[in-house]
Amino acid sequence: MHMLQLLLTLLIITPILGFIGCFVTPRKLERTVFSIAMAAILLEIGLFATLCYQWLSAGTSSVSAHIGSLYTSSEYTLAFELYFDKFAAVF
């Protein structure tokens, strides 16, 4: 997998793993939940900054990462893809 595609995929997986980590932590361990949430947030910011830097270094071409297909038939494919371009970088 290309570096930009890997970073794009990690940008989606990181908050999901942070949520799961906070969800399975017992309520008594509030500091642990806070630490997991802050680590996920900081990692997300770092990953986005790295993605933007790599993307700008590569010449700002569009990046598309195919994650999988939700539905496939002989005539139609409903794919789950992540896409990053100039508009996505702004928003």
C-alpha cells in the first residue's frame, strides 16, 4: 500500500480504536480514559499533518484508498473508498 493511502486509512482507524479503548475501560479509571482520548486526538493531528506534508511533497495529486466492497454483483460494485484531494485538505 502506498504511504499516502496508508496514512489516509490510519486517519479513519485511529478514532475508532480510541473510541473502543475508552468504551472498554472501566468507569473508575477516568484518568486512563482521558489518556486514551488525548492519545487518539494527538495521534490524529500528527497523522493529518504527516498526510498533508507527504501529499504536498508528492505534488498534490488526488489520493484514493480502496478499503473494500460493501456489495458486488455482476453489474454493480458498491465500494468503500477514502479520497483525499485539494478540497478535502481545506475542509
